[in-house]
Amino acid sequence: MSAPTLQEFQSQVSELLLRHRSLLDVVTKFSQSNASVNRAVSKSITECGCIALNARNQGFSEEMPLDQAHRQSKSHMEGSLCEQCREIIRNEMGKNLFYMSAMCNLLDISLEDVVAKEADKCSTLGWFNLT
């Protein structure tokens, strides 16, 4: 079975969303699901320990060429997600995507268009896309 397209997923969300049809409900559920993603990532560090953070100043300067800054930048993450943490985070991201799709439906915005426009912006602006 192949993954559904963004449009198919957005349509599926529209059919399934019963309880939280109010825009305010969807906006707050989206925010809550985003916090759950962040919490799951934090737990993979603090409880499981499969990944660790070693955050330091990136050391960028105004004069530094962009290609050097790109090579120098770090994620601050060490290790990799274990399968259990990966599954939990994937599930939380799925809920977050569900509510983002629901918000798109209520606002009559195509999720596919959102992705296409952002990809186009990234292609056009490249490293200057610092949003």
C-alpha cells in the first residue's frame, strides 16, 4: 500500500474530524499536538537517553561566507532515536499533521499548495530562506 497524497490525506481528515470542528478547537489541538511532539523528543533525551544534546554557540560571524557557516553548523544532537522513541515521535507528528490538515480544511487552504509554495520558496531563496 502506498502512502496517500497530501490531498487524499486532507480529504480523509475532513471526513474523520467530528469532535473538534470549531476553528478554535482545531487551533488549540494543533498547538497541543505540537507540544506533544516536543515533549516526546525531550523524553527521548531525558528518559530513554537514546539521543543527547551537547549545545554550544555555533560560532557564526557576520563576515563568514555562507558555505563555511553551513559546513560549520551543528545539530547539537548525539546518537540516534531508538525504535521505541522513533515510533512515539512519529505518532505525535502524525497527530500534529492531522490537526494541521484540519486547520487547512477549515480555512480552505490546500495542504499540497502549502508544501508546494514552501518548497518553491526554499528553491528560490536557498540559504537566504531563514524563516
